[in-house]
Amino acid sequence: MAKKNRKRADTADLPEGMSRRQAKLAARAAERAALQKDPRPFAGLAAEADLIALQEFVPSAVARLEVAGEPVNIVTVLPGAGAALRRSEEDGAERFVALQVASRTHNPGRDLAYALHWVLSAEPGETLQSTAADGTQPELGSLIDASATLQITEHDDFSWWFPQGAAIPAEVRQALANANDAVIPSTQIKADVPGSIWWVNPGGGKGHIRWVRTDDNENRILAALARIAARGELSVGEGSKFAGVFRTHGVAVPVWDVDPAVDAASYAGALQELETKIAAEYDNDAQLSADERKQLDNIKSRQVTI
């Protein structure tokens, strides 16, 4: 009799219609799925390129976005590299979710969905330290309208961490000063081209232009760049030099070295001209010439993934 009771207890928590073995296999499959990395975590979103830029290299910026009908501030980083917070009622109860965090998984799209889902129901004054998705989060596409774009406000410090006129605790002032000192001058270049383009000046006499592209075929974009490079036309303006391509979140990011003394906005025209050349070569199926192949090999040999 006791054995029968134990058997009933062992099977009581099994999913309906499943044997113990089937339940174990399903659990293992779920674990494997959780460990798999999304090849393009923000794919399908009009904001994909901007989200990647804000997560990977923009130092201080805030973007307003409607999430499930509620306004949320998508930001680069929050105090202490936390994941999300909701300000107190007296400070406006605004919601903030960070992309650059101390604790996350290898699936930033799921992590963002987790943090957004949390902040929607957070009480004023609550904070979230870890954005690591645990499987309870909805699909990112159910929270963010696929056609929604980001209106990004750039900052040269982190004063936006605190409401205007707020008294900053003494123990926080030094941390804020240290964070402000680490901000690298950055600005988005507004050009009529796909993707997200940023000018950055890390110092040392050399600036950079980073172009986050969202092309569907990486091989085609690299081949297009190689063809243009072979003609000596892979430039974004006078004095610029093509530095290479890095890969992140499943997309290619071409980079150019530029003179930091030249105004960032002045590159818009050259970038639009270059996009016309890229578009013309993107669907070119002709075999690469020897010089074009050499350029492609050079690009690939210096390509890194972050």
C-alpha cells in the first residue's frame, strides 16, 4: 500500500499525459533552449541598430519608448550598472531600463524583455539589479512595437541619473564624478541611410565612425565593401581611413578612423554617397577579382566579434 502511495506522489507533479522519462527529456530540452544564444537578439525591430549601439559603445544616452502602452526610458547605463528602476512618486515615478549592466546572460534580447516586463509592474522606488532572463519574461516583440524607432538624447555626463534639482548624497557624488570623467565624447550622425552611425572620440588624436548595419547577409555586405575598397572608394570623407569591421549581435559594424577635429555632422553626405555604392554592389553575384578577393581577405583577417 505504501509503495502505491509513493508512486502516486512521484507522478503527481508530472505534466498531464507525460511519463517521468518524457518529463525529464522535456526539462533537458528546455535547459538547452535557455543556453542557446540568439544569433540576432533584436532582429525584426526597427530599433535594432540603435539598441545595439546603445548597448555596445554609446556611453551616456536616454531613449524614450512606448512599452505595452507605458513610457519607458531605455538608457545606456544606470547607477551601479543596475538593470532597471522606477523613480519615487515625488520624483515623477519614471521608468528606466539599462542596456549596459553588470549582470546579464548571453541573450540580450531576452534580458531586455525581462527588465522591461519587470519595470512595467514595479512600484515607485523599486530597483532591479540583475537583468538576467529567467524564462518568465514574454517575447520582446510583444512588448516593443516592431515599427517603433528610438528618439535618442545624448548626454556628455550622467547628471540625468537624478531628477532635476535633486539633492545628491555625498557618498554618491564621487561615484558620479568618476562616471562623468569616463564619458567618451560621442554623437549620432544623422544621415539618410539604414542603420545607426556614431562618431566617437576616445582621445589619442584619432576619432572613429562606427556604422551599425542590419543587412540580412553578412557575406554580401563584406563583399560589397571589398569591391568598393578595391576601387579606392571606401571612404567617409577626406582624411578618413577604413579601419575594419567588427561583428556584434549578428550584424556587421564597419569602422573608419577620422580626424576628431572635423565636425561629426559633416560626414553625413559622404556616408549617403557610400550607401549608394554599397546598395549597388550588395546584390552583385559576379566573382570577385584578385584585388577584390585580397581586400575581402584583409577585411576578414581583422574582423573581431564582441
